[in-house]
Amino acid sequence: MADKTYQFEVELDNGATLNAGEFTVPQGEKGDTGATPDISVTATVDNSTGIPAVTVEKGGSNESPTFEFQFKNMKGEQGDPGTNGNNGVTPSITATATVGATVGTPSVEVVKGGTDAKPTFAFNFSNLKGQTGAKGDTGNPGAKGDQGVGIKSVKITEVV
């Protein structure tokens, strides 16, 4: 048998094809069946832009060969900015609040309603009233009032 020459190409996700070169395998004599190797493969991809390229390095031993694929320049150029979107509408917001006359741990319930263009918010407060306080001290006597009108006489008559 004759030597064989091979072309090594890599097809990328974006449809591009990388030509990694040719290599020739010389035909040797038939040898004994060898052991199945334990092959390890790794790949790296850099973050550069440019003309895509790949290098492959073989390492390890015949029994445990390693192959390292190093992909370069796989990142594309930055694209043009997109067009600006339409300006949004500023909503007309309505808010209301209620306060309950209950005693307890203060809380508020917020209820959203309305539409996206006209949202409403209702704030329902409860338990804002405090407990009845303790009775206060007796106050100071007031100032002396004006002299009142006295009784001139009292008349009692029997009804017949």
C-alpha cells in the first residue's frame, strides 16, 4: 500500500470552514494489534476578533494521547446599534388611602387596579389607633366664678 495524504478542515457553527493544513501518513508494515489508547481531548476558545484559526497540539503518550484544540478569533465584530423604540406613555396614576379606627399592630394593604395607562393604587391602613391611655391626674381648681343670684322666697301651696 502507498502513503496517504489527508486534508484537515474544521467547519464552524457560522458556516465558515478553517483549513488546518495537510498531513501525510506513511504506509508501514502490518504490525501486531496494539492496546486501545485512552484519548483525552480539550478545547479552548479565545475572546478575540479577526480571521478564525485553530491549532491542535498532540501530547501525552502512545497509550494515553492528548489533543488540545485552540480556537482563535471566533468572536465577530460588534454590530451596528439597533433603532430606537417608540417613546412610552406616561401613565396617569391615581392613589387613595383609607385609615381604619382599629387598635393592634399597624399594617397597610396596597391594592393595584386600573389599567397600564391609568393605574390606581389604594392604600388601606389599619390598626393605627393606639390603646386607651391611663386616667390622668386631677386638674387644679378653676378660678372663682361671679356671684350668683340668691333665693328671695319659697312658697308652697296645697292644691285642692
